[in-house]
Amino acid sequence: MDQALPVMNDMKRLGFSEYECKAYLKLLEEFPLNGYTLSKNSGIPRSRIYEVLKNLMGKQMVFEQTEEKNKVYYPVAPDVFIKKLKESYKELFSNISRFVGRLYTEKTG
């Protein structure tokens, strides 16, 4: 995971927690995994793993599947995740730009 440190720092700059980074990157390496195994393999405390997975599912980075009465987790393909994230940020920047541009124009106009 040491090699992943620069990527984790970049992901944190985008608002992801350290545990979210660790979980997603570990799932990219080995999947599907259940919560217990992901916790053990990633170093995320078991008491936090399901909260982290719920957050990642909310961010559409991970999805859950039931296999033989067990829930297992898969990562969303990185290219799909990156594309969605870029679109989301593009929309945010567009909205911010329009709003602050109006404020500035009203003040100077």
C-alpha cells in the first residue's frame, strides 16, 4: 500500500477519507471481498468497515452483491468512477462560476 500513498493523497484532496481510499484500492487489487476480509486485508477496523463501504456505495465507487447469503463487495471500474467524478466536478465548477460571475458583475456593473 506504500506505493499507493501518492494516489491516496490525491484522493484525499478530492474529499475521500483515508479509510475510503484504503478500501477502494484494496478492492481493486482483490475482489469480491466480504466486509470482514476487506477489513482484515486493508487494515480498516472492523467496527468501521461497513460505514466505509456504505459511504463508497453512496459515492458509486463500490457495489454490493449477495452470494450464497453473504454480502460481497466489488469496486466500480476505475475508468467509470473517474468519468463520473469528472462530470460531477465539471458541473460543480460550472455552477460556482455562474453564481460568482453574477455576483461580481452586479458589484462592478
